[in-house]
Amino acid sequence: MTRFDHDYYHRYYGPAGVHAPEQVGHLATAVHAMAAWWGVEIHSMLDVGAGLGMWRDWYRRHHPAVHTLSIDISEHACRTWGHEQRDITTWRPERSYDLVVCHSVLQYVADEGVATAVEHLADATECVLYLEAPTTADLAHVVDPQRTDMEVHHRSGEWYRALLGQWFQQVGAGLWVKRGTVPMFELEAAAP
């Protein structure tokens, strides 16, 4: 896919990019710790839309025993950062992973493919999904349009919650747990 080429990565992930490895490291630390708090041991992690591979690299550096798989639709990203080239709208994983990371991906998926993509994410997720996708409100009021690709699908948070809610329960801070896997106190998670 030519959209996600060298120029795209330079523009959005270069020196003035959206997320630096240190920031992603803080996030990965928090996600891993929350999974541990819930009693979920992370033995495997799938990074969907891995880009520069910051999640995979963090796991390899801090938890080398964790099996990691990083995939991306971009030929450039796969060639440059060593991912398997996969499209989550057409690729269904053969196994599940304790943690699936889908960081800034779904906003790029066309309307006709997004339900299938989420179904594939559900198939891939054993327990915990970390998901970041800017909503219409985020794009209007939160993100920095100078540092964020605004040529994405604008969808409401309600729309994403309805789609994801078929398989997951939202537990906050971008974390979702697969239904029936991790018992949550009422105030820990959004209402089912």
C-alpha cells in the first residue's frame, strides 16, 4: 500500500512525530502492569499495524520471553522494521495472543472492512486488547492536526463501542478485555 510509504512515516513518526519510543514505553509498561493486576500473564503479543515496531521492541527489550508477532499492511514498514505484511481486514490469525495491540489502525480501515477487522482482532485476542483510534470528537478537539494524519475515517466513540462491544468489555485507558475472560468489578469497567 503506497500511502504508508517513507514519506508518511517521516511526516508522522519523524522528529516531530506523534509518539516517541519513550512515550510508547510508558504506555506498554502500564498495559503490561494492568494485565498483571488482573491476573493475565502475557506470554504472547500481537502488534497490528506495528509501524516502527515500538511495542514489539519494548517487549523484546523488557520481556524477551514473550512471543511477539508484528504485522503491518505497509510494504515499506515491513521491509524497514521487519514485520510480516498482513492486512487485518483479510488476515485471520491462526492462533490467539494474550495481548493484542492495535494502535492507530482502525481509523484507516474503510467502512466495508472495519467490522471484519474487529472480528479478526477478537479472534486474535485471548484476553486483553489495547486499542487506540481517534474518534470524530478527538479529531475535532484533542489531536494536534499538525502532527496527526487527518485523512482518516471519522467515526464516533459510540460507533466504535457498539462494534467492539460484541466481543469486548471496555475497561478504560484504551484497554478492552475479551468477554468471559477477566472478571471486572462494576466500577472498573464500562457498563456491558
